[in-house]
Amino acid sequence: MEAADRLSRVYGALAHPVRRAILAQLAHGEARVGDIATRFDMTAPAVTNHLKVLEEAGLVNRRVAAQSRILSLEPSALREGEEWLGNMRRFWAEAFDRLETHLSNGRKAKPRKGKERR
């Protein structure tokens, strides 16, 4: 159940466009909290709340360097979500393969009752 809770936090964090934009920025490298906050047309407390959600989901790491708070992307949390999606992709691919096999092998044209084939 713990893994499911982690995935819920990760996908919940990814559900908001501002948080996805923050992660996209951090994918290019570390950034100071203040630099991230200036990119968005919202209050500093609102940005801080978004950062807190990302940190709680394990998507972002924060470290202190002198007076700065430096954020970096934590890709391991994304890998867990990617693995889950990969399992779902395989499930559906196999299900569609089975359906295709069933439809091509199991259904030959049969005449309808009351009508004969010519």
C-alpha cells in the first residue's frame, strides 16, 4: 500500500500545470527558490505551497547554500510512476493482441439463420 500512496502523491503533484512547469525547469538543472518564484504570476506563498507538494511527493530535493535554498529534480520518484505506466501499457497491449487473435481466428463468416449463403 505504501507504493500506491507514493504514486498517488507523485501523480497528484503532477496534476497541476505550475508544478509540471517547475519540474520542467529543474530538468535543466538546479535553481534557487527565488528564481523559480519569479517565473510565475502568483504570490510567493502560493509558489511555496507548490514546492512543498513536489517535495512531499519526493520529486524535488531542497538544500541550503548560504542564504539560498537550492532545488533539484529527484528522478527516482518519476521512475516509479513510469514503471507503473509501463505495466499498464503492457497489460493493454497484451489485451488488444488477445482480442485481435480472437477476432481473426475465432470468427469466420457464418450465414445468418434464415438466410443461405450463395
